Amino acid sequence: MSVTVRPYVNGGWEVDIRVQLPDGSVIRERKKAAASSKQAAQKWAESRERVLLVHGKPKPAKEDVQKIPTLKEFALRFLDGYAKANRLKPSGIASKETVLRVHLAKAFGDKRLDEIGTEDVQRLKAALTERAPKTVNNVLTVLSVVLRTAVEWGVIEQIPCSIKLLKAPKSEASFHDFDEFERLVDVARSEALALLAVLLGGEAGLRCGEIMALEWTDIDFAKRQLTVARSEWKGHVTMPKGGRIRYVPMTRRLTDALREARHLRGPRVLCDGTGKPLTQKVIQVLVRRTARRANVKPGIHILRHTVLFAPGDAWRTRKGHSGACWAPGPRHDAALHAPEPGGARCGDSVIGDRDRNGPRGRGEIVEAAGTEGPKAHIH
């Protein structure tokens, strides 16, 4: 055993310790002592020499290797830290949770995030061959967002696979023609709530959640205008789709129906006898039952996609759709799927405006009372 103390290159003292263990092995340590004087460095080295003789040379500390979670382990963290933290709509959070639980957990649940390969993604596509291309693309999109979030959070270094979406054919949306819609309205007149649901969807272009959340304070009878300010989904009230309020002119037929249905049982327009708001299921049953009696295709959103032709083939204009994302039918209202001009109001439909004085011109769109701008004529 020996201890040597010598001046360190950059100042201070370096200690050189050599210890021979009982098994004949030799331990040597050279390091800079923390002491400022040679005598103190000598004492520290002798103390270190005794430790090495008794305990031997310590094993090097293992570097902490970050454990990469499996997709199933990361799913809950993703829902809390991404979907809920970014304040996605409750329906969007539920949709992602369903995709993770039903599809991705089955395919990759026990795989670490960095072990999901391109071939695994292709196997997932093969397992979903009976699903529509849009459904498969929704699943792949959620997988892509999960992996990109893991990269951003430093859980994995890079996305381990290539994710290519399927080519989804553009579908033609269903809609009622003029005769079908008029037949639907006539049948709905026997039930006040059904009539309101049909007219709010077919003449105001409201979605089901927007119909459920419509309140009397959103209706301006003087201007004949609706304010679409909220939407409801399974008890959660949020902003309408697109995250902005929009203003929709009302036809005279819709205005009259709302006046006749005015009540003081609660703030919601559609509610039961006790003032309790109608649920999505109740509204769907109302419209489905009315459609069956009118012998037309059932559905709430099909009302929003409905074009009602006025005399002279006038197009109805509508607001609140994100854009033309599919091919409209031969008589479909293209304005329904056109981007909304900022702050502009759309003209009222002449459908339901049966008490007008004098004939309308070809393609004339009548504005609702209270809207700005001159009358628009389309020839």
C-alpha cells in the first residue's frame, strides 16, 4: 500500500493511492484532493486508502436508462396531457379514447412506442379491411398524433414508423329534394317538437347538438335571426363546430313555428313538459319517426344537407360549414359547404315565404329582415 501526494497541474494537490487486496488484486486511484494544503490532502488520501482496503473499489454507477412506455401505458398520459390539456371537445376526447382502447391497444398495446414499425402499421390496416377508409384513416391519425406527442415530450427520439393514410373516395352526401322535404314538414306538423327539429335542421342548417342547445335568448324575432352560440354533446355544452358563433336568418315558416312553440318552462327551445332539455336520442327518435311516416330517408344531419328549391331554382344559402370536402349531388346546395365569409350574413330562403307579394325573379334570394346589404340576384 502506498499514498503519494504531488502538486496538481492547475493548482491544488493530486493523490495517488495504491492498495493491494488480500486476493492479490491491486486498486489504484488518482484524483485531485479537495484539501487546500499538502498535509490535509495526505490525511484525506490515507483515509481513502483504508476505505478501499476494507470495501474494495466501488462499482461504477449505472446510468439511469429511461424506460420507454408501451402504447397502453402511454395512452392515459396522452389523453390527460394532450387531449384534455389542449381543451379538445368532449366528443373529440371520447373519440380518441375509443380509438386507443378498441383499435390501437389491441394492435400495439404491449409494444413499446419505439418498437412500433411500419410493418406493424400495415398489419393494422389489414385487420381493418372491413372498415370504411375514413374510419381507418381516423385510427391512423390518432396513432400519428400519439407518436408525435411522444417525440415532443422526449419519450422517444423519433417516430419509429411510416404512417400512410388510405385514399378515401369522395362520397356524395344524402339530402332531401323539395318534394321530400315538404312531405316531411307536412307530417311533422302533427307534433310541435318534431316540426321544430325538422325546420331548424332543414331551413336553418343547425346540427343536432346545436338544435339541442338552442335557447330562447338566441332567437331575435324582430330580425328573424338565430344566434348559434353553443352545442351540446352528452351533457357537455361547448362552442359550435369551428369554435365560433354564427348568425342564421330564419324563414317565415320557421319564425312562425318558433312563435307558436314559445314557452316559459325553461331556457331551451326544445324541452319536455317539465322543462327538461331533450336529449340527442329523443330528437333522433322524433325525426326518425317523422321520416318513416313521410316515407323519406331518416337522419338529423341529412336535414342540414338538404337543398330546398324556390320558384325559379333559387339556391338557399347557409352558413357554418368548414368547406367543400366532398362532391355535392346534382341538386345539392353548394353554398352550404362553401367557406363562410368573415362576418358576412347569408340571405334568407324564399322557401316557407309563401305569403310574399308578387313574383320573384329567377334565382332571387330574399334577405331576412334586419340583415345588411341589398337583395342578391342570381341569374
